[in-house]
Amino acid sequence: MADFSTITYEVDTAVCTITLDRPEVANAQNTELIDELDAAFDRADADDAVRVVVLAANGRHWSAGHDLKALVGDAEPDEWRLMRETPEGKWHHEKVMYFDRCLRIRDFRKPTIAAVQGKCIAAGVMLACMCDLIVASDDASFQNPVLRMTGAAVEILVEPWEMPARKAKEFLLAAETFSAAEAERLGMVNRVVPRDELAAAARELADRIALVPPATAQVVKRSINKTLDLQGQRDAWDYHFQAHHWMHNTATALEALEARKAKGSMKEVFAEHTTADEADDS
Ligand code: ZN
């Protein structure tokens, strides 16, 4: 079924593989990709043959985050672009397109595995962490360097749940890049494999999970997620979404946004402040 243009969708026996397919922009997430990802998960949900979903990406890098260039330019649908010009519109856009769409993957009833290679940045980290398991290639790295660009992390603050709080502070405040090996040590990643074995390793894990009767796998996934909810994960994420939006509308962030629009690129505006070669602040 070749009816997607920014992702690919493939089912092989019990395993569905959804692959981000904008390698020319390091799989930056634009509106079309986020919509297609949502539709792909709908399809995987409805297909009783599918027991496990692997979320992969084509090209060198897994995802550079949200496609901020498209959002600041005129490449995105007017509906969202114009909405973002008011605080309430920006809140609504990010609630629907970033927060809810990601949580939908976190709450997806069937088990999911992210297969991550290359750079996984900002909203890329957020997306990967919505999956139940993460397999990374040995060339993978994780970073969320948007604080220097005034972004209060991204919409869902996954870090304190993916690593100890002290490491989460280092990761965000110092814009530290964590290698795949470090991410595995911290418990954020399940296993690290050589780059050319990534797809096979994710597949092998998916096949093993597919041996569990679907109802059983799904009820246990739900119980583990409920445990996190009871520990406050959902409330903490709700809090951070509001805090993230408070930051979006501060003078600090609005002045930076104007500077970016004037210069056309966040990278130029903040080049002296960041070492990230690709990042978003959305
Ligand atoms: Zn935002």
C-alpha cells in the first residue's frame, strides 16, 4: 500500500514496520509526516494480523526533531501556520499535533519498538521514547539541545522518566549528547547493536514479543503504563506541557522567534550558542 509519502508501511507476518522516510531532511517531522504516522498506527491497530509495531527510519539519522524550517517558512498548511501566531493557537497546535499524537503512540495497545540509528534529536527523542522498547545502533546518539535556543525542552518531558533526574538535568541543561552505549547504561535503550544489524535485531525482538498472545501482551503493556501513570508520569507531562507553553510566550522566546524569522534560520541566530548542527525548539 503505497499511499504514504513521508513514511513507509509494511506488514510481514505479525510485525508491522513503519519507517520515517524523509532522509533528505534527517527525518524532520513535518505536518504530513505526523499525520501519516497517525494514520499508519490506525492501520496497524485495525489489522488483527499485526501484533508488534517497529518504528524505524530511513537514512543516516533517525530524526532531527520537528521540522521547524517548514513551520517558520510557508511549507506547512495555513491552518496550523497561522494558528501559531497567537498563544492559544500555538497551544492548540502543539497539543493536537505534538502532545496528543505522541501520547497516542505511548498508549497504542500493541507493543512497539523503536529502531534508532544516527542522530536522534529533541522531538526525535520524544518520539522514540513513546515506544515500549528501544533498540539502537552503535552509531546512534541522543540529544535535546533546545534550551539554548529558548525552547523549554519539547512538549513531552520524557527525560526524567528515561534516566535518573540528575542525568536528565545534565542532558537538558548542559545539552549533553548521550551515545547509544550511555543511553543503554542509563536504561533508556534496551540494547545496542552494530549499525548493519539494527533492522534484524529489532525484528528478532519483535518476533519474540509476537509469541505472546496479543491480549496478554497488551494487558501487561497497559499495566506497566498504568504503573507509570500512578507514579505521576501523566500529570508531570501535563504540567510540563503548560510550562513549555508559558516559555513559548515569554519575551525571551518571542524575541528569539522574531530574530529567527528575520534571519530565516535558527541555526544562524544561535550559532554562537549551540553545537548542535540540527535542532528544533518547538
Ligand atoms: Zn513547543
